[in-house]
Amino acid sequence: MKVTFLGAAHEVTGSCHFIETKSEKILFDCGMFQGGQFNEEKNHEDFGFDPASLDAVVVSHAHLDHTGRIPKLVRDGFRGPIYGTDGTLELAALIWKDAYHIMKYNNKKTGDPVLYTEEDVQRAMLQCHAQPYRKPFSIGSATVVLKDAGHIFGSSFIELTADGKTIGFSGDMGNEHVPILQDSEKLSPVDLLICESTYGDRLHENEKMRKDILLDLVKEGVARGGTIMMPAFSLERTQEILYMLDEMAEEDKTLPRFPIFLDSPLAIDALPTYTKYTEYYDVDAKEKHMAGNDFFKFKQLTITRTVEESKTINTAPTPKMIIAGSGMMNGGRIMHHAMRYLSDPKSTLIIVGYQAQGTLGRKLYEGATHVRIFHEDIAVHCTIKAIGALSAHGDQQKMLDWIGSAGVAPKKICFVHGEESAATVLAQKAQEQYGVKTVVPAFGESVEVE
Ligand SMILES: [Zn+2]
């Protein structure tokens, strides 16, 4: 067996790994490259293989940087099955439709080309075949199992056995004890592990402090009296934050009652999927659900689905909070709020997720004093805060523990889905701890499974 790395190599986005067994060609993920542009030029290039020759695609989870190029794969001739959990495939369809609308909007505004049509999205949806966790299924001579990665709703890591060897692919590995989701499962013994390394060089704040840190930042933001902007990934981060805000409102009666706007059509559209597959909930979320507590509905929360509803946020009195996508501020409604409130010294920006190089979110995180949004120069005067513990990804310790969870270390590990520095640090740590061979593959590099 051989793996060729065709995305998320020395970077976080564009996850795409091409597996060749003796008789099958299988793709793990087919995500969009994302940086300064919502739809980077690289997405338009050829895949590096013939999509028509692929036997199947297996998707780890719905996030755009793992599924965003699938409709393009279909446009370019792929007609085989797309496998993932029911949660993943249902959310991926929402992601594709949302991405199409953002690309269409950007095309009108800036002339950026659109990557696929609505028909390609429809066709991709027809090629989806859901698979439950832990139940092996076949792709020709290969056997595949999906296990819970605890990263987002329906997320999995993948184990594929063929030609007498097993490859593991972490997908994105969840943080510890996140709200709503169950913890990630243990890895099986594998010959080759393809492992993410987003936070390979960092440790998050203690997860037990997560809610307290959020509560403090929200209280400070409210005290400043302006608008609290929270750019959040529409899938998972947004729902977890709503869950925590609902809990905070119940538990802390001293918290002022300020309005919270959920201004993300994709996050709003994803809510029914969350309430449909309650078997994915962890114990606490299940208990709340059984007791009739709908944690996505509470008094302070206003859902603004339409553009007209969204515009009413502008005139709502402060303090107020807006949760909007995209999570890395390279598109979506958060851009309009950023144009309005970044220059307001009373306002606050709370960054809750990974910010890729080149994105507006990264520039602000690194302290930019001036930014450009839709060709306008904006001075930054608001307060900017970041919380690592709210990240959807495990940190260095979590990744090392998960690698060791099989009991037997993998024979070789290829570190992907991380900036080169983060991937290299995690590779060194894994080598020291488990005496395992490690590789940080470059784009286009192939590795044989030994
Ligand atoms: Zn992800």
C-alpha cells in the first residue's frame, strides 16, 4: 500500500490523502484549501490523479477543509461512493451548499471564480452512503472502520486494512471533554498512521477552566459596553458555545442579560442534525436532552437567518454579542460585523478556533492595527482575546496520548494538518516517546506502508 499526500501537507487546510492498494484507489478526505481567500487558487488545480479512476472517498468529518472539494471531484468525473457517518454526510451537504453560496457572493463582489455548480452538489449528495461507527465495511478488497474522533458531530478517524497492512487516519482529533460530544475512541494497532498536528507545538489551557475563561471574557466584554464578536466555525464550535452560554445563564445569575445573536445561516441549518442524532451526545448532554432542556434555545438568543433579520443586529442596543461565521474570518457574515465594530474601542473580538495563515482572523490574532475588508481600510481599536481551550483540536499532550492509546505504537507516523513547525515538534515528541519512525511529508510526497 502507498499513500500520497495531496493536501494538508505542511499546512492545515486542504486535507486529501490518496491511498493505493494492490487493487483499489481510495481517497481520505477532499477538503478545500483556505487562506486569505475563502476559495484559494490551489482549489482549482487538478487533483494529481484521475477522479474517474477512484473507487471511493472516505470522509473523516464535515468541515470544509476536509470535504469542500468533493463536488469538484464529482464535476471532474468521480462517480463512486462517498462514505462517512450519517452526521458527517448530512452536515457536509449543508457545508457544500453554504460554500457554493459564499463563492457565488464573492464572485459577484470580486470576480473570484466559483469551484462547482449546484448540480455538482446535488450529484455528490446522491453518491453519499452513511456508515455507522465501529461497523466494518468493504471497498473492494479493503476493509474500513470509522471510529469516533470527538472533534465535531459525526466526526471519525479511519482505519483501513488491505494487502495485510492497516493504515490509520486521525482526521481531526477532538479536544478533551468537549461539551455535547463523546470523547475520542482508542486507536487500533496500525502499520502507518496519518496524524493531524494542528496544535502539535502547543498545550491548551486546562479544559476545566474553559467555561470560566469564556465567562470572564464575556463579562469583560459586556462591561466594555460594546459589541462582542465571536467568529466561530458554524459546525460544532458554534453549537458548543451556545451550550456553554445556556449553562452560564442558568448557573450564574449575576451575568447581565444581554442579547446574543446567532448570525450564521450554516450553524442555524445544522441545528436540526444535532437534535436528530442524540445518540452522539455525551452523558451530560443526553441528561439535559431527556429532561427537556433544549440547549440551542434560550431567552437571550435571537436567531437571524435572513439578511433582513441580520441587518437588525446593527441597530440593537449594546452590550450585545454576535456569533457568526466564518470561523477564520475569510468570508461569511462576520466580515460585515468586523467592518462595523473592529474600530470601536468598546467592542471585543473573541477568537475561539485555529486561524490559518493569511486569514483576517490570523492577522487580528497577531495584533494587526489596520486590516482590509472588501477593499476598505479598517483601523483596529477593539479589544482582541483568544481562548485555546475552546479549540476543537486536541493539543500536543492529547495527540501523544491518542497515538499511544493502541497499546502498540504505529510502525510509522506521517504528520499532516499542521504548519510545518507544529508538525515537526509533534514528530520529534512522538519519536522520543514511542521510538517510532516519523515523517512530515511535503505536498505530493508518497510513503509506502511497510
Ligand atoms: Zn475539523
